[in-house]
Amino acid sequence: MNNPNDLISRMAAIEAYLDADPEATFTEILDSVSAVDAAPVINGRWYDKGSLSCRCSCCGCKSNKEYNYCPYCGAKMDGERRNNE
């Protein structure tokens, strides 16, 4: 049995269901689908320390520009930015 927390492709699951033996159980069908290679999204935000740069709320690294993602840790910057936090 695969790890129940594995991520699988919806399309791959549908194809496995359509190709499955009519006697196969739901668990057997899903176990036949390979897990996808994915990582969880880390969400963060930029915050100021009163200078020209800002800091990532996840790793604390400084950046001179507010990117959509932290260039150091890869956190997705979709949180609210707060000044002088």
C-alpha cells in the first residue's frame, strides 16, 4: 500500500479507474497510481525593519526588492505586508 499522504494526479486516478478490473476495489485502483513529485507551498510575507530592504517572514533573509517568491527559501509571498513588524 502506498503512503496515504502521497499526492497523485487527478487525471492519472481517472485513467486508472477507467482501465481497472471491474472487481478491483477503490484502494487497489488508487494504489496502482504513482505519486507525483511535489512539495508543499510555504507562504510568507515581506516585512520591514525600517530600512531600504525588507525581510522574509519565513527565513528572515533580506531582499532589496519585494519578489513574488523569496529568492532564498522559495516561500510564496502572498501574505499581507506589514511595516515595522
